[in-house]
Amino acid sequence: MNSPLALLGGESVITRGEPHFSWPPLDAQSEAAVVRQLHHSISIYDRSGVVERLENELCEYHGIAHAVLTSSGTAALHAMYTACGLGPGDEVIVPAYTFFATVTPLLHLGATPVLADCDESGNLDPKDVVRRITDRTKALIVTHMWGVPADIRALKAIADKHGLMLLEDASHAHGASIDGQRAGTFGQAAAFSMNGPKPLSAGEGGFVLTDDDEIYYRVLLCSQYNKRCRGELPRDHPLYDYALTGMGLKFRIHPLAASIALDQLGRLDDHLTGRATIATHLCERLSELPGIVVPKLPVGVRASWYGLPLRYVSTELGGLAVERFHEALRAEGCREVDRPGSTCPLNLLPLFQRPEPLFAGYGGKMSYLPGDFPMAETIHRNTLKLPVWHRSEDLPLVDEYINAFQKVIENYPDLLG
């Protein structure tokens, strides 16, 4: 068969070398920040130096009272859940569609994750949440998938009506907002990741935000010990006797990672503005093509665009399988087009079907199966994800990606059979 498609012997649209996307954007300013910290200190045991400066800046940026830095987003989630008292006998409603670390700390604490399906945005569906509430439900966990905020107003109303804690895993959503209020500030507490590709990156790291003094103290006791706890817990606090040891865990961030994050935080809004421009351009152009559904933001919602999730509709392209479509895009040089793997419906993972081999003493009941969450599974199966560039200089490459999509879609019949 003669075909212009690269997968079938034609020329690729994109011939430039890789990488096509890297994050975070580091420069001489970033390097200088790390070198200054390297010469100053590579171990910080209390709330001082770059740790204090970054926590203060995070509080100011989010308009919130307390921030505690951690070594990862997973550690932040673990500390937040511990501080909120989640444990054996408690049910916690969580998204079925998320990265597994949103939920796995609950297993370590003995709590029972109750999965709920998502809506068409890929975020937690308020209607499905309501029907999963029982008298054992203690909290509701909200994520903002790929940096697109969830229907947080509706979810907060549900939590308030039923007396549940509302907790956010805002690891995708640094700087995202709803009607001007930033993600991570709607509930009792929020956890963020600052892993390499996140909108705010430390390379590795995370943090917890809260306005609640008691949650703040307990986050410290879970994630820190000795100097931080003795310096920040009131001496008349009932748990001050444990300040020396905390809970025996150390989730401290590395000062060099904190210096990277502090440098990046000062640029975050500029990066998000650039991403918004590129995302708008991608969505406008790709929405004109059959087989592709782009995300649509409600009025007043600002996304952080951790990624641009595209919904593939095979029926508009003669039933062409998503795997074949993805393969054709990659052949055209679209090396950054991804089909998310580890971020998936949790009911498809062995850990949530039969946790006992890894959690021998786990007392919760969990035996989810494929098919249990049809919307999450449909979205996952048909999602293609693009990075969202942030510089005007990236527009020629962005247009090449758009041209590659258009080429594959115009010639899709060549891929059938």
C-alpha cells in the first residue's frame, strides 16, 4: 500500500531531535540558587533557611496559614491522612481514576478506600460520591486530574452536608483556581507533589497546606521530629511530650530540592500563563478534527495544565483502535504523545483487587474488579495526553504536533484492516 503515513513507509512530520519537552525549565538563575544553597547547608533540621522561606512563600501564594514541606507528594499525603486521624474502621471516598499514591497511604493506616467513579472531565463525580456515603465514611478525597480542577463546589457541599472532611490531593494543580480561589484551599488540608514534571517542581518533594492548627501540629509529628516539633508545637499541647521523637518518621525535604522549588515558585504564574496560551491554541486547532475531544473549562476555572488530556473517539474514525492511532502518531515523530499507564482506574490494579499479600494485617474490605467503574475505564482507555509547553518559541513545535494529528486523521482509512 502506498500511504503518506510514516507508519506505512511515508515521511514523518516531525524530524527534529528529542527531547521535545522537559520540565522544570532550569537556567542560570536556578543553578545559582542551588549553588548558593550547596555552599550554605545541605541539611536543615528545623524551620529555618530555605525551608522557612519556601514554606512562607507557599502560605502567601495560597493565602493559607500553614505549609509543611516533605520529601515527596506521597509523604505529604501520608502525613495529611495521619494528621486527620484516618485509620482502621474509617471509610474514605477516593477517586477511582487517579495515580495510586492518592490512595495507598490509606492502606498503610488501615483505613478503607471507597472508590467512586469520575465524570466526563475525569474528575470525581459528585453524584457517584453521594451514593457511596455510609455511617462509616469519614472523609472525601478530591484530585484535580491533569491540572483541571474538579467540581469542588459541589463536592464541598456534599462533604459539609454529611459532616465529612474534605481533603485535596492537588499534586497536578499548583496554581489552578476556581473563581480566583486556588486549588488546595477548599478543604481541611491539601497535599501537593513537587515531583519532576509537576507544574511546581523541586525534582522531588511535596508539601501539606492547612489552616487548621491541630492538623498542622499532627502533620509535623508525623513527618518531622526533634527540632521542628519542639520549636513549633506549643509547650502546653497534649502531644508535646512526643515532640522529640514525633512518630519516628522523617519526611524532610532536601534543602537543594527546596531551593529549586523556591526559584520555580517565583515563576509559576508566568509559566501557567504561557501554558494557558499554548493549551488554548492546541484545543482550538485539535477540536476541529474528528476523533478528538478536547477538555473544556467552565467559566471562572483556571487549569494548571499539568497535561492536556485528549479523548479519542474511535467511532468517528471508522472504529480505528486507539492503540493503532497512537502508534501512527508516534511514527510521525510525536514522541510526547502518551497513553497514561500508572495513572489509571485503581480497580484494574492487583493492589486494589487483593491487597492482602502486601498488607497481611489489613482489616479493610477491598476487592474491586475490572468493570466496576465504567466511566473511569472508558476515559482511561481512550485518553491521549500531551504536555503543555509554556514558551512562545515552542509554537512551531506545537504546530508540528497539530499537523501530525491532522495527517493521521486525514489518512486513517490506510490504518484500518
